[in-house]
Amino acid sequence: QVQLVESGGGLVQAGGSLRLSCAASGTILSIKTMGWYRQAPGKQRELVASITSGGSTNYADSVKARFTISRDNAKNTVILQMSSLKPEDTADYYCAAIEGEYDRMYWGQGTQVIVSS
């Protein structure tokens, strides 16, 4: 079992920055990939960025060059640094982790990001 707790959401003006943090606990040694997803009102949840245990990253085209994902394996945290935020980045952001032999997926409770124009 893995527990994920996000923090760092909030309200920011367009062009601003926010830093989301996700702390993992539980069977953390078995965590493979960690990532951030987001879900805007009326839309499907989508992958924003992910990072493997080896540090390989993947980004949605819409956030490339604006968002940076990083992982501190010693602190069991994953960070999403968001800059040049746009109103269309407004969504609930969820931390996720893939763990174990069967690639079980875990989710955090979500944190809201609102970007005002």
C-alpha cells in the first residue's frame, strides 16, 4: 500500500508560478513511476508529467517547457514546478504512483490549482 499526500495548490495569476509537492509513504521501495495528473471541470483526467525511479521524465505537450517534474527518492517526494501558468492550467491536480510487481496505481486526494486571467 502506498499513501500519497499533495500540497501546494492555490490561486495564482496568469504568468505566475506554483510548486506542487507529493509525499509518499507505505511500500515506497516498490514505487516505480510517479506522476501528476489533472482534471479540469467537465474534462477527463489527463497526464501532466511523470518520472521513473531512474529519473526519466515525460510531459504532456501542453506543459512542455513550462512545467518541471523532479523526484527526491531519499525524501519520497515528487515535485511539480509550474511556471508561466495559463488559465487553461486550472484544474484539480492529482499525484499518482505505480507500485509493485503488478503495477498497481495509487492516487492522492488532489489539490486545486486556479489560474486567473
